[in-house]
Amino acid sequence: MNLIFIMAVAVGGAIGSVMRYLVGIGAGRLFGTDFPWGTLIINITGSFVMGLFAGLFATRWNLPQATRIFLTVGICGGYTTFSTFSLDSFYLIERGELAATAVYMIGSAVLSVGALIGAMHLVRTMA
């Protein structure tokens, strides 16, 4: 375990989480709360920023690993883990692993929502 990497994730995660909270509140005030606009905006913008970082790391920025972790796992991960899902999906597509991509993308969405429904059902039946 690298303490500097852990601190980079912790500090970046705190920043990203606060950003997520503020964007969610702002979107709710701006667009209303009948549709999860905040989450949609967060997932799209987080994925866009993750793409920018990944592209810049590969082509232009020669940053220390701690800085890369701070920006991606920390800030982007605190802002939305959907950005990591998007990047993982891209890498699978780029490698031509289309079946694995489909399993990953569909499985992540269906199983994650299913897990939430299952947990909600479990808690409600225990009440």
C-alpha cells in the first residue's frame, strides 16, 4: 500500500463528492426533480472528463502516478463511478472484446439495479 496514493484518492474523492453534491443540487433547482437530471448530467460530464484525462495522459501529460490517481480515481471517482465504467467499457471495445463489453455493460446496469431492488425488498420485508 502506497500512503501517497491513498491520500491522493481520499483528497480527490472528497473534492469529487462535493462537486457531485453541488451539481446535483444545482440541476434540481434548474431543471426540477421529476427526472434525475442531476445524475444524468453528473454521469455524462464525469465520463467526458475521464476521457479527457485518459487521452491527455496517453498523449500529452507526463504526470506522476499520484497525480493521475488523484484526478481519475479520486476526483472523477468521487464525482461519479460511472466515468470508470465508461473508461472500462471503452478499453474493452478498443481491444475488440465486444462480447465482454456487452456482458460488462448490460451486466453492470441490470445487476446493479437488481441488487438495489433486492436490498430494498429485503429491508422492507424486515420492517
